Amino acid sequence: MSDEEDQGVGRVREPEGDEVLGIVLRKEGGGKYRVYCTDDRERICRIPGSKKRGIWVKRDSVVLVSPWDIQGDEKGDIVQSYSQAENEWLEDNGYLGEISEFL
């Protein structure tokens, strides 16, 4: 058994294409969240309807954000939320960068 299996980390979804990692700063209301992303931008993000029941997000959660095609610098969708073990894996492999100071 490897160390990853001991921690409960299976396959961790990594950012693909224009997706970025972010940390939830606060809940804005109306199903929206303020997220600080690894590309040094703060976005207002929402959970899309198809994933609304499957993703639980709270303050200081690490999330995967897909910026919108229009207003992508300001808005995006939360695609996935990571567990504590997955957060540690992402930090150990250098994905979190500047946002690790918020953890």
C-alpha cells in the first residue's frame, strides 16, 4: 500500500485547460461564493445546477473553478470541492501556490 492509499487519496482531479484552483473566502448569498484563485484573481462563483446537490462548500474550502467564457476574470463555476487529504496532496505537489497562505 502506498502513502496515498493510507491517507484516503485516490485519484485527485487536477486543473485542465483554463480551470484554476481557488479557496473560498466567503459566502455571498444567493448561492454565490467569493473565491480567490491561483491566477491572482478574485471571482464570484456559483455551483452549476447539475452539481448543486453533489458539492458541499464552506469557508476556506479548496475548490476547482472553471472561469466563464464571458466575464471569466470576474465570474466562474465551482466544478469540485476537495477533501482535507486531497488538499494536502495538492499542496505537496505544488498546485496551490500563493493560495496556500490562506489555508
